[in-house]
Amino acid sequence: MDFHKFEFKPHSVDFLIGLYSLSFTQPAIFEDFIHNIFRSLSTGGVIVANFFSQNDDWHLAGLKDITFVSKRQLMSYLPEDVVIELLQEREWDGPQYSGVVKHWHTVEIIARRKC
């Protein structure tokens, strides 16, 4: 299922994992989409996710169908009742799924809705 079509109901998700996927969202809809994801966390619910960031080779190549966010931007999407357990940036050179090496730049987050 296309996760953009999934109905993320408020306070309905206990655990959400979005690794190397959520950035594959059109920039025009990303802000609403990510707000819906954070709002979907139930009380005590946890999200583990990463997002591509500005120094990623795909961003530098000008790919238009992917959203790239900074650590600061990601923090701006968090509701007030979400607590950050981990927020970090990572950069490294490594293979893509195809095996071709690229420069990766991600922002990683583990957060939970306050109890």
C-alpha cells in the first residue's frame, strides 16, 4: 500500500518505523504528511525514522520527488507533546540498493508522545 494513502488517525499508532521511506514524499505535501504521522502517535507511542538531508547526493543531484529536511526543520514538525529520545545527523559514503556508492546524509529520530 502507498503509505501516503493510509489514513493516519490521531492518537492511533503505538509504534511507527519509517526507515529510508518517508522522504519519498513530494515536497508539496510533505509538511501535512509528516504532521499527520506525528499526530497519529498514541499516548506513549514511539516513532523511529530517518529522513534524507541537504548534503545527500540525491539532493545535490536535484531530485525533485524526494523531500530533504534539516535537523531544525524536522524539529519544527514535532507537536509539543512529543519528546525526542534521539535526534542526530549522519553522513557517510556507501552503496545504494543498486550497489552504486553515493554520499548519504540523514537525520535520524526516535521520539515518543508524552504519557
